[in-house]
Amino acid sequence: MDPVLTGLIVGIAFGFVLQRGRFCMNSAFRDVVLLKDYTLLKSVGAALLLLLAGYAIMDSTGMISLNPKPLTWGANLLGSFIFGVGMVIAGGCASGITYRVGEGMVGAITAVLGLSVAGYLTAAGFLADFKTNLQTDTKILTADGGNLTLANALGIDHLVLALIIFAVAVVIWFVLARKNGESDVWGATEGTLVEKIFKSGWGWLTTGLLIGVVGLFAFPLSAAAGRNYPLGITAGWIGIVKKVLDFSNPDVALGWLSWVIIGIILGSLIAALIAGEFKFRVPKVGVLVQTFIGGCLMGFGAVTSGGCNIGHLLSGVPQLSLGSILAGLSIIAGAWLTAYLMFVRPQKG
Amino acid sequence: MTDVTATKTLDVRGKICPYPDMDTMTTLKKMEKGEVLEVLLDYPLSVERIPRNLKKQKHKLLESEKLDGPDHRMLIEAYGLK
């Protein structure tokens, strides 16, 4: 299949789900300390569990070949922490600011600009040496030179470990859900199915599972395009920057991930137009500067760490990469600290 | 439309995440019990998140009305946390 087409289709599906489900890891993590709201965090959890079991089964049947990112602990800790700080300042994670471009939010456009420019400078510009040295100096591999995962570090078969974690988490979750008596996990209870899909907000479980389904399809389609890894965001934007900088050069082509990015914006735009939620929203100049700076921190952090919240958290954690797990924890730490300093502490004073 | 008159109006249109929520919550915190806050907002995530969090603070959502496009108008009765 044509990689342009599969990239666009995956992107459009992803963008549609992101917009309808309001899926954003910045909100998911930040709202825990800010509003004691766990709704989006539960969506993230559902998506990760589905991907954990799904990728493990797909790998064991030969449909995909797992490709966990390496553990580069210094780069993972520093880069992802800065990414976490940046996303709270920018008002959205890498996927959040990308889908909000399709909703017409100008603050998201400036954030994406910062992410792309700083990402490019860290990948191929004056910050590249710093990033490469930090990654090389703090890289730890397995005894036979492979990338460390929770499975090979513990010496347990990947499929067995993935299914154990999946089963234990699902059981705990059911017990907790029963105790709390949740009812609106799927979304609106009134209205026709069309209204539920295209007009009203989705429940956290619907959103989480559909994000997971997009991730499951993304892996084999991406691999077929010659890129053996599931979803990502930052590298896709950097690919677009490279093409823009060298537009007339036919040798510089947009990769699969860059087509996913274009698809996300299209999918989100379509969803927002149908729901009547598209509007150009221009915040004050100060806010545009703020989201641009936040985006710059995200771009630098993501490339230094080897992935953003999608590359590491959504795609790497389900493959049990130790580097991605460390990066994920570091993103959360950066986001919590920044949310506390920006929003919680000023209220107490 | 209900015939409640708002004591105060807060326009958070164009604001980025999470300011629509934060501004609404901090304004409500400073209001007397029974006073009504009118909030104008256009951020879809907050349109769904604010009602969830009002419950926790015991403020009462009197009305959430859809205007043009993503614009919404909420009327919220303050619980009186002052």
C-alpha cells in the first residue's frame, strides 16, 4: 500500500479520535494535581493497556516485530522532564497541540511552531551534538547489545509479562470502578448513535480504547512503509520542517510520520467542523509567546529524550522499553512540578 | 434561557488550556453563596470538564447553553466558599 495513503488514513483516524475524545496527556497528567480530575488519565491507561496486550500478541503471531527504544537514562531523564515542563507552559502535549491546530486554535499553531523549530535544531542543528553526546554517554544495553525492556531485564518472556500486567491491571480497575460506581464511561446516554459519535463528548473508555485501536493499526502500516515503529509526533513535524527548508529538492520527501501529522490536522478539522467546534481563536500576544516557548522546550526535550508523549508513552511504554518508561515518568514529574508552580501555588498565596 | 440574572460575567473565550477552568473556579471561590456567574467559553474540553469539577466544589450548574460554533454560555450558582 502507498505509504502516503496509509499515513494519511492513520492520521485522519487519530486526529478524529483526538478531537472527539479531547485526548491530551498534558490535561491527563496536569489535572491530577490541578483539579483532582482523573478522566483523561483513565483514557491514557485504557489505551496503554490495550496496546500492551495487542502489540505483544501481534508480535508473537509475527504481524509486527517489536522495536523498543534504547535506554539512554541521562537523555531520557533530562529531555523528558523538560518536555513535561514545556507541555504545561504550551497548554498541550505534542498530540494535543497538533489536533488543536485543526480546531483553529492559534495558540496551538505557535506551540507547534516552537516544537518543530526547536526539534529540528536539536535533531540536525546546533543542539545536535549536545543531544547525541548525552544519549551516547548514558546508553545502557543488554548483555548481547539489545535494547532494555522490562521483560528482558527481568528475564521473563515478553508476551507472558505483557499479559500478566494486562490481567492484573484490568482486575484492579474493575474492582475500583465497582467501588466508585462509574456509569458514564462510554459517553452520552441520550441521543442517536450519530449524535453520540459526531456531536457529544465521548466517555473516557471510548476515547482510550479507540486511541489504542489507532495505535494497533499504526504499527504494521508504519512498518510496511519502512519505519518499524508505531505512532509518533515530533519526528513527523521535524520531517515537515526539513521539507519546507528544502522544498524544491525532489530527494527530500515527506516520510510516513509526516503524512500522519497532516492527517491528524485534517481528521481533527473534519471532526470539529461536523461538531460545529471549529473557530479561529486568537489569544493575546503574551499567550502566543508563552505557547511558542513551551513548544520550544517540548521540541528540545522530545528530541533529546528520543521521543515525545506519543513516541515514548503511547508507543514505547506498551513495548515495555525501559527508556520509554523512564521518559514517561520524567514527563509526568516535569508536568506536575510546573503545574504546581504555575497554578497551584499562586492560588495558595 | 432561564430568567436568572448573572451577578458577574466572565469571558474566557480564546484562552488556552487550563485557564478557562482555572479562571472559572477562582472567580466562583470569591463569590457569595447564591450569586450567579455567567461564563462565556469556546474551548470544547473545558465545556465538558467544568461541569464535572463544579460538582466537586458543590457549585451548581444552572444552565449550559450552546451558542454559535464552539461558543458556550454557562450560568453557575456559587456555593459560597468565601
